[in-house]
Amino acid sequence: MRFYALLPVLVAGGTSATPLPVASSGVQLFNFSSYIDIENSYLRSETQLLLTTFDDGRMYQINPLAENPQAELILKAPGATALNGVVRIGADKFAFSGGVRGNFMYTNETLYTVDFGHTNSSGAPTVAIAATLPDAVFLNGISALPASPHVVLLADSNLGCLWRVDTTTGAVDKVITDPAFAIPANVTTRIGINGLKIREGYAYFTNTGAGVFGRIPITETGERAGDVEIIRSAAAGISWDDFEIAADGNAYIAQGPGAVLRVTPDGQASFAVGSANSTALIGPTSISIPRPGKAYVTTRGGVVGSGTYQYSGQVFEISI
């Protein structure tokens, strides 16, 4: 069943916002019936949206085009209680991170692969451990190198660095560390660099604790090629999670507590959904863009205001 709600679009600016005409409707495509926190997503095909969760290391898949999408369990990663970023590394092969979740830190941080092109005797996709990262603390965003998609960069939200992992050989190294990736002092949300996307020679990122969206030039092999550029800074008290970059260069950022922020390449910002204090979306976590003008947003769920009703993780369709 699909639920429609008119969602206002507001222009971000300072401590106030100027309303714009209603631009589109938000459509709830799916929600878990029990409380499951959706952390990240990746569009495998137009009818297959992968969802990583904090549900004891489980990955699910839904068909966002179905009239009544249902969650299909894809896998349960061995040795993980929570899964984070996921990215395509082959024709129908994906890499994702997971570990044992603690308080803004993880143990047993691991990079896994799932290969839908190779199945086991029961027809399930092949799941493998590509590498373990014993020195990593909080793996979060992930992106593949365009020239070598079997090699991925992973954001460490605790250490403020990028790890590079070759999913074929299992080789691991810490490739970039920068103050712009770090957790600021005296913030309660102990998350530094969060979302990560590689586009046209740059690694774009959000830093949740610092409230910034920026980029750093990188080489084809994922090494630093210049200095960090801050594209947009959030207002005080605003947190940014993962994001996606559309074909026109605009970034769409999951903004707590319940909005999606559009940021142009020159740093101009406006709300695609919700507003600074909106509950239009309950804890947005990630964005996937199937085609121009349309996006899927995942949420972690949670309690709204002083209410006692707890929302489960959801998937919304929005117009962008």
C-alpha cells in the first residue's frame, strides 16, 4: 500500500526559510512491521533496491515499483550485528561493510561481497568476506573507484580517514586522513565523515559532527590529489547523513530529523522535502536516484516528538 502526503519545499537560508509552492508528494513505498533501522541503500536495478540494516547483520531487497513492496531477506552477514554502506563493484556484485555495533564504534569491522551472478545450491547469492579491517573503528560510507571498481574507499567516521580495500586481493590501507573528516571536539554525535561518493575525480563527503558537505580531489587509485573544499555548511544543530549526486550535479542529502536537502555544485541549498525541523521523514539515512526527477529515501525510524509511537524503517519515493 502506498501512502501520499503533501510535503512543502522550503529554501534554506540562515535561521529562517522562505516557503516555495508545494512541488511534489512524498510516497511511502514500504515500512518494516517490526522496528528495523535501515542504514543504507543501493539501486541494484529499477525493480531491486538493496537495504542494509542494523537488524543483526541482515540485508533486504524490495521492489520499489510494486504496488505493495515486500522485504525479501537477501543475506545475514557472518560476524556482524549491523551493516552500513553498500556499493556496486561488478555487473551484479556488491561490496558492503559490517561489524558488531557499539556506541559510535564497531568491532570486527569487515568488508563483505555479495555476488548475485553466482549462487549456491539453494539459489542464494554468494556472500564472501573480502577483507577484515582490525584497525578500523566505524566504517560508514563506501564508494568504488571508477577506473577499478573492485577497489573501494570506505569512510571511517571515528578515525576521520578513508580506507582503501581491494576486494579481489583483500589488500587494505589507510589512504587519506584530513581534519575535515574528523569528529569536532565537544559534539554529542560522535560521527565524523559519513557519506561518501566518487564523481569525476573527486571524493564527495558529509561530516555529520562538523555539519559540512565537501569534496577532495583524488587520483584514479584513490589517493589525495589536492585540498578539501567545503561546498556547504549546515546550520547549528543540523546533522547530515548519507547523500546521492544526481546527473545534473546537484547533491541530495539526508538531513535529520526529517528532510532531504538539495545542494547545487556552487553550494546553494534548498529543501527537496521537509524543512529544518520537519518530521516529513522519520530519520532519513540514504538516497538513491533511479532516474532524473525521482529519488528513493530510506529512514531509520524512531519516535516523533513526545509521542509513544515508534516508527520502523521506511522507504519513501520523492520528486526531485
